[in-house]
Amino acid sequence: MAKGDGSIIRRGRDQYEVQISLGYDPVAKNYPKFSRIVHGSKADAMKVRDQLKRERDHGLSLDKAKVTTGEYLMEWIGNREASRELAQATVANYERYIRVWIVPYIGSIPLKDLSSYSIKSWHREARKQKASPRTLQAAHKVLKQALRDALIDNFILSNPCDSVKTPRADQGQRGYLEPNELKRMLMVLDSKDESSFTIAVRLGISTGARRGEILGLCWKHVDLADKSIEIRQSLAQVDGAKKLGENAKAIKAPKTAKGNRRVSLDDDVVQHLGKWKAKQARALLKLGIAQKPSTPVCCSLYDAETNGEPIYAGGFLDPQGFSSKFSRFCDEYSFRSTTGKRLCFHELRHTQATLLLSNGEDAGYRTKRVPRITV
């Protein structure tokens, strides 16, 4: 037997130890070996030895060969969380897909033995357990991403997800507010005193900006003379941060270059913004707080606590608290989406796009300068 082919040592009746050299380690200055006990005949041990040699020669880390799919996935998501490359909400979603929809089905399979057939079987069994098409699609994408990293780290020789079609998910119906209901919402806002809440809703209707973009807007981003705002940052909710003793709110830059944009405002919104800016300045001054360019457009005018998160006068609002207030507002005035469900704030974005299209405008304009919307 040639040097490096591995050795087989009898350890008892129907029991053999297979040893494979892993090559020279320049750090330890030795030749480490990988060993595995085989129960069976010598022929069985020879098959294991030959398989281990093939895996070694193809670059597979033999010392990682016993790692199960579940063990790897849980370590992988822990590493992704520690890297801070993903938003905390994204990490939480990935972890849930792994824990609920992947590990119970294929978690016990050794990672190196995971095959395209195993993944197809997982799809079939998950569907039997009423996994929605959208959930299964998302879980498959998480697994594929994790296995891509496993391939890079030499845990596996190929990514079995590459040869399995990603499950299809029907596009969910995009709800919006009907034009007559939008008129009614504006009338309700007109009947209320100017506040951070009413301004945020008006901006959502007028610009189609996202919740985080509106709540992250500061006065330095507002040009009342030019009748426009600049989207340069977003207020994000950091789920799970409080458990770590960290701030549950974070200002982040837009994900893409297109996220940075100037958006025009109609005269009505400009008028309300001007009134609110003056009112906010007076209210903050009574508290000994000067309104600055860095002051959030939608800020609290008093110290409070929302969802266990402290909110300070002159500071950013709590995104989840704002969404809860918007839900109560829609319940109080019976605002419903075209889906038949209670309207959510993001559907104001769909509403704005629908109105632009109905007025003959390209919804893509909202990433630049949005013309006035008529309803």
C-alpha cells in the first residue's frame, strides 16, 4: 500500500480502525491523522477508507465529517448574528426557519451526506405539515445560503440545493387604500391636531416612503422652499437588542444606492410640515430642548415608554409603537385594505404607486421626484 493511502488496524472482533493522513501541518509541525472505527468486515473498513480518501483528496475536512445538518445550521446562524452583517430581524427570521422548518426534517442527517433527494423529501414532508409556499421558499433559500458557506469552509464537496428547484410561492395580493377611502383618511387627519403621527401618515400617503424612512427623517432632510425631502437614512427596529442590553432602535443607511433619493412634496403636505415644525419647536422649547437640524421630524414631545422601550422628548419614535398606533387608528375609523384586512402602514406605499399609475405616471418616479397625486 502506497504511503498516504491510509491504514486499517484490527481492534477486535468485527471492529477496525481506519486511519487517514491529513498531510503535513506546518503549525504543529507534524502529520495529523483522522481515524474512524468501523464495525463490520475488513472489506467494509476498506470501503470506508477509500471513501475518506476521496473526500480528503477533494478538499473535504474529515474532522468535520460527523457534523449534522442541524448542528451546522445552528452554528451558522449564530455566526451570522455575531457578524452583525444582517439586521437583527433578518437573523430572527432565519433562525425561525431553521428551527421550525428545516432541523425537524433533515437536521439529523450528517451534513456531508445531505443530498438533493433529502432536500426534495424535506419539501414534500414540510408541505404535508402545512408549510405555506412562501414559507418553504424562504426556508429553502436560507438552507441554500448556509450550504454555500459550508462548501466554502470545506464541510461539503457540493451544494445539493444547486440541483433542486427553489419552491415556487404565489405572489401575495398587494393591498392598498381605495381613492375614496384615501380622501376620507385625509379628512380624518385634517380634523386632528398636527402631530408626529399625522405628519408621518401624510408623508406615507404623499411620498410612498417606508415606515423606517419616514421615522428616520430629520429636519435637515426637509427643504420646505424646494418642496422636497431627502431620504438618506432609515430608523430600524432591532429585535432582541433589549435582551443584550443594547438600543432597540438604530439609524441605518438605505440598502442600495437607489434608496438615497429626493422626493417632491405637494403644496398641502408642505403647508402641514411648516405648521408642524413651528409647533414642534415651541413644544420642545418649553421642555428646554432646542429644535435642531438633527431633530427628527416625527419625534415625541414627552418622555414615555413604548413596548418597554424608553422614548425621550425630541428623540426618535419607536417603530413598533408607531405601527401599533396606526393599527388602532385604522380600527377606530374602519380603514380597510383592498384585501379586506385592516390597512397596514406599508400599504400606503402601494396606495401611492397605484394612484401614480392611475394618473398616468411611472411609479419609478418616486425614487426621484414624485409629482403631486390627485385623488
